Amino acid sequence: MRDWTIEVYKKDRRFKTGETLIQKKEYKSKILAEMRNEMRFLVKSNSALRYELHKTYVTRTNILDGTEFQERYDTPRVCSPSSELFWSF
């Protein structure tokens, strides 16, 4: 069983990227095929929205001692022990 996060973006010309993040939904213990079917249905219902599917937690390696740990996929580099930037402060 895995945890999944869907990010919902809306087209918005006021931003440099041309879109803005409007919502993050977290799902627990869903099958990947079911998640993709839900996303296809949502995309068909509203073409102004874009959806991204991510595993909520990813495995990374601490660069200082080499141990593996789990962290959220959207953890900033400065807050992650897997980056050199974290240890340079």
C-alpha cells in the first residue's frame, strides 16, 4: 500500500509558468490504476485543469552518513539531509 498525492493546477496567465497550484489531495492505500482512471475522468471533465500524480513519500540517502530515509516528495532542498545545501548551514 502506498500513499499518493495529486496536485491540481489551473491555467493562469498572471504567473510566469502560465498556471497556478490550486489544490493538493492526498490519498492513502489506493491502487495506481484506480488513481490514473480518476485523473483521466477529471481531465475530461475540465480541460483548464492539469493534474500531477506523485508518490507522497520517496526514499533518499543522507549524504553525511549514507543511511536511507523517507521524506515527502515536495521537501525543499534546503530542508533535506540528502542535499549538500542542508549541511552547509
